[in-house]
Amino acid sequence: MKIKNLGFLFERIAYKNYNPCIIFKDSKKFSFHEVNDLSNKILTFFRKNYINEKDLLALESTKNIFSLSCILACLKGGIGYSFIELFSAQKRVDEQLNQLRPKKIVTFTKKYKSKKNLFFSEKNLEKIKNIKVKPLKLKNKSYLAYVMFTSGSTGKPKGVKISHNNLVYFIKWVNKFFKLKKKEIFSNINPLHFDNSVFDIYGSIFNGFPIIPINKNEFFEGKKLIKKFNNLGCTTWFSVPSFLDLILRTNSEKIFRNNKFKRIIFGGERFPIKSIKKIYKFVSKKEIFNVSGPTECTCICSAHKVTNKDLAKKNDNIFVGKINNYFKYKIINPKKNKKKGELFLEGPTISEGYINNKTASAKSFYKTGKDNGYKTGDLVEKSTNGNLKIIGRVDNQIKFMGYRIELEEIENKIIKKFRVNNCIVLVKKLKTYPFQKIVLITDSNKLKNINLYSKLKDILPNFMIPTEIKLIKEFKYNKNFKIDRAFYKNDIL
């Protein structure tokens, strides 16, 4: 039987499998069998609360055994899910929920307890553990699996729809490309509402390997974190480059001595050449990868195994590799330069579009035979051996701390909040961590000496709030009567 519902795939992996599936620490491990059993109980609980096939849930972005088992319960029942950082900027959370239109919000926090939400209190969790599960009637068909939110140029975030079918191809690629073998253990450093976590979760447990979830409070204790990975035998590290930079700001590179990683993978930002050089004597025999891909293509579309030649470069703009073999791609250039231009992707892992947003979907997605196509907005350059290098964007999107940010979203929020006529937001490069910062340029005295964080924390997440304001007398405009962004990039920054 060809598996279309990933719930069937997990059931097959978990059948009589008492090996660890989710490892929080040495004394807190859950086997595939236990996780499968718990997910069946959660699905039964959902159905008792009238949550059924094709419904959509918003899940609190918290890492615990129940939230991770909720993923499996949703997949089995044909229920879509979306992890939401409920404690982030409240107005942005509201925008996400308005677009998502979930049947329920599943929360572990008393603050969000209401009749409309499913509150997983300690009492309710105990009830779920004791549920007697009758045989579940699962349908072997592809459903919407999850919705992952990204920044939007209109000022509102966009929710990318990813199906079971998209993920089936992705799971197979992870296994084949990274040549996974016995006794693999994956890290889960990335937050559940962040696209990189798709690799952590689906690349690991759906290939039969355990995962080690890492919570926020462990981020700033690099020495303890690396020791934990070593003690638990973690073989695969995947994070944004800035996370490695953060660890090395407060710890010696010696914490990577005697590590048990087989491979170290970075994606979401420019490759961290300087930081890798610091730890290289401890990881020189490991496989190091630079990966790339928009959320719309199911996490990763290309991967490059980093070489000594790459690390000898003075800049950090190394290859993102060859496009994964299940994609077709085009490099579109008005001047018909086939080696440099905007990257268009086509294939079975491309999303159907943005949830409840036909306008944005029509602008970025297109049909090509049986598959979908996506205009990535990435400007790429192709080498003679087929490797791609990202050289820029066709729009004003950036990657910061691993997150994809549309600068226009920040601008629109500031214009609306402070009622100013114009402003632009640009990125300034730094020599030290976090290696770039977001700068607001304005001609309005309203924003002079203002504390942006205190004013914007309710409408923008922390990583999107500018940390510097530059006040100018008046804006310079180009021939099209638009603010001359290029001038400010070159002249002011």
C-alpha cells in the first residue's frame, strides 16, 4: 500500500517499537510505542470535542510530550495544525489567527483558557492518559498537514499550507541525501513555529529515529547544551547560523571537544564561516552542510556539503548546493541570462498556496502539469557544476536570526502605529554577533528619541523591531517617484 497519510507511516514505524522516540533527558524518554499510544488517545479526545477530518487547530508553540504527540494525532485524523507563538506580539498573533480561522486553540497556559479553546490543564492531561482507545478509523489520503507563517509585504503574515504528500517526498529526501543509518539521533533546537523544525521532526521520527527537543531556557547555556547532546548521543545538529554564533559568544570553542555529531547542518541565514573556523579542529571529520529553501517548498530545496575550499573564502556567501532531485527549476532573467536570475521551483513538495489568501497565492504560485510552481524571489547564480549561490532578492525580504522578514511589513506597522507619511527599514551589517541589525530611517520628528521596543512589542515580534533610528531632513526619490532605497543602502548604512 502506498502511504498517503503520514499517520499510517508512523503507525508502521511505531508498531512494537520500544526504542526511544522523544528524549528530553536521560530520565525522561518516550518510546515510539508510547508516543503512538498517546497520540491515539489525543485523537480520541479531539473527536470527543467535535474536532474532525479537515478541521484546523492552532497549537501553542511549546515543546512537551503532549504538544509533539498532538502533531501525530492531527496527522492521523486528517486535522491540519499550526504552531503559534501565543506569547509573542499579540496583534500579530491575532492576525495569524484571523487568517488561520482554527476550530480551536490548543493551549497549556491558563491565560488562554476559555470555552472556545482546548485547555490542556494537568487534570485534563491525566484524563487523556487514561482514555481507552477504540480502533481508530484512519483514511489513507493526503490532507493539509500544517500551516507555517512567514512575514508578508502587505503588513500581514502569510500562512503557508503544506500537505501530507509534500512531506512524504521531503522525508524520503532527508533519508537518502544524508545517508541515515542505525543509531541516528536528531537535535530539535528550532522552535516549533519556525520552518527549520520541519526538518527536525519529520526528518527524524518519520524515518524511525529519535529527537531531542530543546527548550528556550536551554538556549543560553551552551556548555550544558553541548554536554547534553554528547551524553544522549546526538548525531545531527541543525540550526540557524546565528545560534552557533550565540553559543560561541559566551563559551569557549572547546565545548565542542569530544562531540558525537556525525553531521552539522545550517540553514536560514548566510553560512557561519567565522564560527565554524573557531570550532573546526573539533568538527573537521564531521560532515558540514549549508542548506536552503523557502517555507513554500517544504523547508529545504537545496543542500551543499561544505569543503575546505569553501572555508578558505574570505566572505560567507558559499554555495547552497544543487537543487534536490525531485524538483525542476528555472532561472528567470529578463536579459535571458540562464545562469543568473530569479529562482522558480516546481515539484511535489511545493505548497498549494497561502491559507485564506487567494491574492497572495496567485501572485507567487502557479500550476505546471501535476505539480505546483513557486516564484521564490531569490536571485541566484549557477556555477558550471550546477551549484547555486544566493546573490540577493528581487524584493525587500531578508533573513534575520533565521526568520524570513518582509521589510515592508515592519514599515507598514510603523506608519500605521505612529501615523507618519513615510519611513523605510533597512539592514545594516555588523562585524560581531548578530552580524546585522534592523535600522529605521525616517523624516518624522515624531520618532525622534522614541523607545521603539516599548511601542512596537505588541504588534511585532522582538526580532522584527528596529534597534536603531536614523532621522533625516527629507527623503530622496528615484525616477519612479519612489523612495530611493539603493541610495540609503549605499550612502547611510
